[in-house]
Amino acid sequence: MKKERKKASKKDSQLIIRINGDERDEFVSLCEELDTSAAREIRRFIRDFIKQHNNE
């Protein structure tokens, strides 16, 4: 019998944003220094933002 893994949720959508190139490069560089990814940090920001504003 296979062990089933729980997934938080399937990542099946994209959000395309336009930002300043220098800010993007600095953000990605900082994420690398902190051993994380830009996508992970943006997803965390979105989850925190939703929680914060749903509690108002």
C-alpha cells in the first residue's frame, strides 16, 4: 500500500507582474542569500496578506 502525501494545494495558476528590473534583481539576490526563492517569498506574502485582510 502506498503512503499518500498531503499537498497544501496544487500550484496551477500564474500571476504576472511588471516591476523595476533593479528591484527584481536585488530581490532575487537577497532571496538567494537567504536560501529561499523569490516565488516562495511572494507566495508567503500573498498568504499573509490574505490572512491579514480577512481578519478585518
